[in-house]
Amino acid sequence: MNILFIMFDQLRFDYLSCAGHPHLQTPHIDSLAARGVRFSRAYVQSPICGASRMSFYTGRYTSSHGAQWNGFPLRVGEVTLGDHLRDAGMGCWLIGKTHMRADARGMERLGLDPDSVIGARQAECGFDVWCRDDGLWAEGPDGFYDANRSPYNAYLKSRGYPGANPWADFANAGEEGGDLASGWFMANADKPANIAEEDSETPWLTGEAIRFIEQAEGPWCAHVSYIKPHWPYIVPAPYHAIYGANQVPAAVRHPSEKENPHPVLKAFMDSPVGQAFSRDEVRQKAIPAYMGLIKQCDDQMGRLFDFLERTGRMQDTMIVLTSDHGDYLGDHWMGEKDFFHEPSVKVPLIVYDPRPEADATRGTVCDALVEAIDLAPTFVAAAGGAPANHILEGRSLDPLLQGETPAGWRDFAVSEYDFSARPMTVNMGLRPEQARLFMVADKRWKFVHCESGHRPILFDMESDPDEFFDLGDSAEHRHIIERMYDRLAAWGRRSAQRVTRSDADIAAMRGKSPRKGILLGVFEAADLPPDLTARYRGPVPRR
């Protein structure tokens, strides 16, 4: 069996028609859900691109792998999905984005040549690379945001788009009166991107995925990682005009959220992007474009799935579709991601397993608490391997895909956020080690611990499903907060760093003498079999 691991960037869980969006139709993604299982309570390990993705790619919590913010290098030697799959006899390939920063200092210290096979895999998050495109070839006064040159720009130049950076001038900008109408300015979000639709980023990457599969010899895992519907919020025709302001869902926010808010929440609401998306005019411009980007993504899924059907690959390929985090889009007076409300930390997750063992669950919705780190052990199991549970902190989804109720499944999910690199921490007077947040969520309660020393945050998602009313200072809910602190403490005591010896290794070591001559606690030679003490008995050697 092969694995097609599809990730969209910044796709909200509820912006799919199969998840109940009132206007956005995504029939091709819906068709995948009809063939597989849609998980309705899937949480990422951090609501920020880089940290979240490193958890997907390592199967470990962010405090375990350490790459907790965009641009924080993943330390050299961290075991990745590619390492686990290759051990199981499956190749692991990247087509698109990782947002991974290599640990260049660590590689230099160990003498790893980045041009060698092992060095290249260390620098590319464990993947072999078909094409890497982190999708942000943005340029400012101090240079480019993304140091990795995009192959997409080379493609655009080959298609006749002029200039040094057609990504910025065409794929992510419109035109008005002969002048650039950049997608960075959300006032331009209703304009069509200045590019032929078939040349835009999402169709280009779909074409790369098809090219890879056409030549691939299995078994393989292909991580097809799209940059969209991530900002800039601009999309080519005809997708720019499919949705209008009258189809923008009302913002999920409440005036009470701004009345004496928690200091951490206030900092995010007061950020520039939070202030921008609190304005209706911004939402009415940006969200139709966001919806258009998703509609284009869905149409490309139709193209990809049709190819799999025509070539017979649908029968031997597991397909997983998800996102690295969501997008507030003005909900809770916030924009972007960055916190733990459902629009940000909960993601779509659809798994199609072609094996007959999964027939009983086709077209179902599973409300078990699942985490992004569950995918890595799921993939290893699909490849025929045994998940290395002393390294991988998630659990295989196989029992849930096969309609079983696994014993001891988690009763709470954890997500972490290190926001120490954000400018707001200066105004808040926080040291880096204080700017950390921990979410513990079960099917009713969502709790957030603030390492800054501020009081916790608590939402009752049964009586307050929109998460409007913070109960973190409620004496009536003190017992709930204590329970959540107990859970956080239990999670914090997990064994996360003993990655070089498995439990099975340790069990095999116990009670067995290595017969190498170490004798502890022995009173006299007669206490042990003679062959163990022979070296220490007999005449003293003479000079």
C-alpha cells in the first residue's frame, strides 16, 4: 500500500461542505470523506505552522522535538516520519511545503555534508525531495522571507511571466490601471490574481504530485503539501468571484470577550492582525477570497482523485487530508491562528484506507480525541512496520478506522504554544521561558495554562460551544481547573526523551547477566555458579 499525505495550510475544519459550511461546496473532499472516516475532534500540537508541522513529521509533541516556532531549527538527529517509514521499507517524499529550518550548526558539528543523502534528509525534515516549495517568496527591505528559492518561480518564468519574482507580481497580486494590486493588502482580495488559473500555485503543485506518482515505484509515502488557502488572500479568476460578502458567515465573537479580558487573550486581540480582522470590511474582502482558494483546492482534489482512479491507484493508496492549523478570520476578535479556540487549533482530518478491514467505517464521522502526532504511527503501521512507541508519542488510528473501540484511548488532547518570539511579549514584560501556553481539552472542557503566571483560562464547550465565556477565575469551577492541572502534570511526566532504548529493549535487558565480570552484592564465591567467579579465584599471579 502507498500513502498520499495531503496537507493544506491554514484550512479551517469547518470550511468544508461535509463539515457543515453553509455556502462553500467541496464535493471532491466530501467524496473522500464518503469513502473514509472524517475525524471531528482532531487537534494539532501547536497552532503555528512550523511547530505544528514538526509534530506531524516527528510524531512528537513540540516540547519533545523543540522546534516550537517558525524558523526554529529541528535539531539534528531527530527521528522523523521518513526515518520510520524507510525502516519499514517505504520511501518518503516531499512535494510542497514543510516550513522546516535545518539545524545547520548541528550538522556542521557532526560533519554532515548537506549534499550527501543523510545530510540532505537531515536538512529536509527526513524527506527525499521531489520539489520543496514553502510558498512565501516574499521580499522586503531586508531581503527575502524564505531563503529556499522556490521552484514555482522558475516554473512561472518558463511560462513567460516576467520579472525577478513573478510569485509576488502575478501569482499573489492583481492589477489595477496597470499598477500592481498586491495580495498583501486585503483591500485587493476581491481582485483576480494576475495569472492564468492553470499556472497558479495549487494547480502547479497538483501537477507535480501527478508527475511524481506517474514515475513512482512503491511502496511510497508522498507528502503533498499545499501553501493555500494560506494568505495572501487573493485567488485567480474565476474563483475570485464565486463568493461574495453576503456569503461570509457572521463572526463568532461576543462583546463580553472584550470586557476585562485575560491579559494573554487581550494581547492577541490587540495585535495588528487581530485588529484588522475585527473590522467587517476586512472580513468581507478577505473571506470570499479565502473561500475561493478552498474551492480551487477542492477542484484540484478532483483532478488528483480522477488521476488515481484512472490509474488504479485508488485501490492501493491510503489518502489522508488535513491541515497544519486553522484561521480565526475575525472570530473571537482575532485573525491568523496563534491561540486555542476551535477555529485555530482544531483541523480537518479525513482518512481513506483502501483495505477491506476499513469497510465498516466508510462514510462515518468519528468524534474520538485525536492528535496530529497520531498520523506518524498510523503510517508506519500501514507500511507494515511496528511503530516505535518509545519515540512516537501518538497512537495509530487503525483501530478507529476499523470500527474498534481501542482500550485506553486518550481522554484529553494537548497542544502547546511558545509565543516568545512575538513582539507582544515585550509589552507584556515576559521572559522567553514565560511566554508559553499549554492547552488540555477533553470533550467538554478546554483549559489553558499560562506559564507567565497569569490565571488559567477555561471554557465549557457543552454550555458554551462558541467559547465566549472564560471561567478561569470562577470559584465554582475550581475542581475542573484542578482536574485539568492534574492531567497536565501527568502529561508532563511522560517519558519523552528516552528514544534510544525501547520498552522491549529494556525488558530484554532485565535480569540477564552480561557475563562480563561485574559482581555486585556478592558475599563469597560460593554464592554464585563457579563459571561466573572463575576469573577471581585461584593463585595470585607471580612476577
